Amino acid sequence: MPGIAETPNQVRSEQDFLPLNGTDHVEFYVGNARQAAYYYRAAFGMSLVAYRGPETGTRDRASYVVAQGKVRLVLTTPLEPGGTMADHIRRHGDGVKAIALWVDDAEAAWRETTRRGAVTVEEPALWKDEHGEARTASIAVYGDTIHTFVERKNYAGPFLPGYRAAGPDTVARPVGLLHIDHMVGNVGWGEMNRWVEFYRDVMGFGLYQHFDDRDISTEYSALMSKVMANGNGRVKFPINEPAEGRKKSQIEEYLEFYGGPGVQHIAMATHDIIGTVSRLRDQGVEFLRVPGTYYEELQGRVGKIEEPVERLAELGILVDRDEEGYMLQIFTRPVEDRPTLFYEIIERKGSRSFGKGNFKALFEAIEREQALRGNL
Ligand code: FE2
């Protein structure tokens, strides 16, 4: 299909030079971390597990760690009007600063990636408190986003040195979120392959074979996407770039309002998408809707599924099938006033795909929202 470059190569080194245990956490820079934390606790049901700020001896910022299952978010706000955190928020609004990756050796991760061309943001550092020690190091990726390598094998505290544990959370109403399935980055026009190559050459990732890159419908999506995954498949990063379509690309809208490349969505897994989405809706999370006709055509398209189609239709949950099984997914509206970051809730029943069969219905739903914002 025109515009989709062939994958440069599939060669992987024999030995994984960047072994990852998984996603450690995702750190956001936000205008008001206290209120953002309340949103994630009350709406997404996460629990406040740790905090640092002036009361714990950190003078320049406050950070709230909220978690559910293995999903762990850190909401950080600067306490001073100037500086890099404040600049980040002025430019991007609330958004993801760091995708932190859990490693056994942060210094080796930093050394191997910088040796292959990664740019250092923070050199390896050792952090200590009464619970032990942890090491971190950070490298730059797309836009102002960074990867932080976190080594915590000698640390037993609530999060990282300097944070104190938060008490039992009386606000949190868990909804069954398990772990991060994938995190998607939006990059600029014509930059997708550059970042695919970065993840391949600098991070040792490979093209995730199960993504339908040749079938992606640019007519409806106005985007191109490739999924990169690390050696053990625990970390998956689809990379999107805008494409010329019938209408203004949703990726272009993101780039405009985010002020450049950044994280577009975070997909969180559940074993019970109907239960999870029902509770999220009751707690105020807003989801994209597809037309009712989607469900009339559903069984013909995906065959027999365990979930009652009426419930899926009520909640707006989408279904797709491939050779390996099926998957259910739904997308929130952006969670900021800028049309930037949103979330996906996903339940996999054998399928490792990303929902290609839903692109048409989904992207039409996104376009309706873009039109309401006057950005189409
Ligand atoms: Fe996704």
C-alpha cells in the first residue's frame, strides 16, 4: 500500500542487550498533581501509594504515585514558576514526561543504549533511603519524552527513595486494571520510520509481527503506525505518524495541541472489560461512542464471542478477531482539555492485534469529536 515503507530488517542480536522486566511506571508533568491524583483515584480507581514533596524534603516538586494492579502512574507538579517542569507544562499541557522501564541494571541499560546513539537526559544515579537503594538513568526519545531505566532489586520501599508511603486510600474504587498492554507515541510527518529504527537499533526492539501494518486503513485513519516490541514482548510501543486522509489527521491535531510528538494513549489490560468499563463509566470516565450499526454487523464480522453483544453495545466496547483469537477494546475521550492523551481499556482473548478491524468505526468516532472541537 502506498506510503507504508517496508520494514528495514528483522535482524535481532542473539543476545538482548537491553533486557526489560516490564514497564516500571509512567511519570506525568501536570499543572496540579494533587487534583490529577484525585481524578485517577476517583475515576480510574487507582490507589495513592506514595508521595514526595516539601514535607518529605523535596523542595522543587510534589509527586503522587497512584497504582492499580501493575499500572503505576506518577503525577508530578513543579512548585516554582520557572524551570524545565513548568516549561514542559506550558508547552504541552498535562502529559507524559517519562516512560520508565524496569531493569536489573540501570547503568548497563544506559551504557548500551547511549553507546548505540541514545542521548543522555540523566546520567546513572544512585538513590538511597532507609528502605535500600535504587538506581536510575534516563535517555531522550520522541519530543520531550524520555525513557528512565529503573533498577530496584535492592529497594523495598513504597516506590523509590525519597517517597513516603501513603495511608490506606479511602477514595480509590478499583475497576480491575491489571497492567499496561502498550503505550502509543505520536511523532511528526514522515518521522515514524526514524523512531522505528531508533527502537530497533538503540533499544534492541523488533517489529511486532502481529500488527497489521500493511492493512492499516489510511483512508479512514489518516495515520500510519508500526508496533515495536522488546525481546520478551512485555513492552510494546506503537509509533504513529500522520498521513494525508479524507480529513485532517487526528495525529496532526494531537501534534498541534501537544506542541510536538508525545504519548498519545496508554492501553491498560483487564480480564473483565464489561465490569471494568461499567465501573469506569459510573465513576465519570468518558468513552468514545460508535454508531449502533457497528453492533448489527458485529457477529457477522467476528463470529461467536462469549460476551453478550447487547452489553457491549450499551457500553460501546469494540471487538476484533484474528487467527489467534479475539480482543475487546474501548477508548476514552482525551483526559485533558487539550485533545492530547487518552486511554484504552483492552481485554485480550487470544488475539495479539491492536484492533485493525475497528479502525473505520473508531476513527469516524474520533473525527466526530474533532469536528465538535472545530479541528477537522
Ligand atoms: Fe492502542
